[in-house]
Amino acid sequence: MIDRREATKVVVELAGDNPIVGSIGNPNTDLGAFDRPRNYYVSAMGMASSVGLGVAIARPNQRVIVLDGDGAIFMNLSSLATEGTVGVRNLVHVIWDNSRLEITGGQPTPTARGADLAGIAKASGFANAVTVETLEDFRAAFARAMSGSDLWAIVARINPGNARREADLRLGFVQMRDRFVASFG
């Protein structure tokens, strides 16, 4: 199993100047520890995938990264089909999968009962969809995704546990949006 915070560090390290869209809850909290202008923090559960897709369409010359949770992607599962069929190739969708809704009490998600998110992504049109269980495998898959030019889904099997609140971002929605847009010049 993977430590989500360590994997987030890998994402930021390998992202370069590419935008990262974080999902509400633990993905955003972890990402906030590595705050930068090209991070966008989505505060609506299930919508990071849709926001990331919009950024990918608007910025076709950038690799756009989405950091999502298994609970959040199940809230908007149809977004995988939209991402897979709309024709973007510059999106890397990372799904942290601990088989539970961590921040609401640990209720099981469908992956706890055998649902295969990489299989769903592949069936939805992703050129590459993998599940990884070690930090080394995550780093290798993410590096391949970042150096490629196809649509990727990386399902990372993570340890349970809520994010440490080391970063306290006090960005308002308008300030965050303006900072994100300005980062593209």
C-alpha cells in the first residue's frame, strides 16, 4: 500500500509546470502542503475530474493532472467515460483508492467489494489504465504518464488515514482562480 502524502510529493516533483487539480478532502489537503500557483483545489465532491477535463481542453499543450479519491470518483463516475471519449490525450487522472470514504467515517466504496476503477477507466476509453500498490510502481507509472501523450488513469492503492493538516491555505475561490489563470501568463 502507498502513503498518499508521499505519492503526492512524487506528483508535484514530476509535474514540472503542469497544472494539478485536486479533489475535495484528503487529496487537496495533501496537495496544499506543496502549494503552487498551478494547483487548483476543487471543493465539490466528484467534480475534480470535470474541472481537470476542462483545463485539459483549454490547455492542450500541458499535461493536466487530476488527484481524486475513490469516493469522489464514484460520486461522478460518468466523468471517466466523458474523459475517455471526448478526445483529450493530455490528462493524467490519479485516483487514490483506499476502498473507503475516509473523511466521512470510513464507509466502504465499491472497490471494497471488487469494483475495478482501472478496468472502468480502460472500458471508458483511457489508452492507459493501471492499478499500482507500491510507491515505486506509482512513481514509474506516473513518470510514464507524464512523458507520454495519451490519456492515463492511475489507480493507486493507498493506506487509509486522513491527511495531516500542515498547510492552511487561506485562498478564497476568486483568489485561487485568478492565481491559477495568471500562472499561464
